[in-house]
Amino acid sequence: MTRSELIAARRELGMNRVEMAKRLRTPYRAYDKWERGERRIPGACETAIELLLKQDRLLMQSIRDKRLGEERQAVAAERLVERNPLRERPAGGTSFGEVLSSPLLTTV
């Protein structure tokens, strides 16, 4: 992983240098040297960063999917309301609700 890839990963995760160093459980000075290109990034830290990116991307995808699902449910509910034959009274007729509450259907 190059220093520019490290910086891009940190920014994608929405972290500053201090937060990223803490997340990787490494001293800030060591992390800072990686970003400045003064030291090579250890393989274990590269793997940890890749896992953090995957986790973040999966979480964001899950959030997008949930929002999309909620939007689809709202659209489906609106369509059901629009198609509901009981929603409006037919011209010159009575609604289903009025028929059910009619005194003719009530039991004594």
C-alpha cells in the first residue's frame, strides 16, 4: 500500500490521522511516518486497513439497501391506497363502510 492509498483509505473512512492511528492500535508517530512516506506500512496494518474499508463499504451498502427497501415499501403502500376500491364512494352508491354499519346488518 502506498502513502497515497493510505491517505485515500483514511479519508474514505472519514477519520483524521489520530483516529486512524488509534483504530489501527499503533502509535501516532509511526502512523504519521507511513503517511509521509518515511516508513513502510507493515503488512498486518495494510490488511487491517483493507478490512476496515470492506467493513465500512458493507455497512454503507446495508444502509443504502435499507433506505431503498423503505422507499419501495412506501411506494407499494401508496399504490395500495390508490387502488383501494373502498377509498372513494362510487357515484350514486354507498361505501362498503356504510354498508357494514347499516342497521340492516346489525344483530339484535
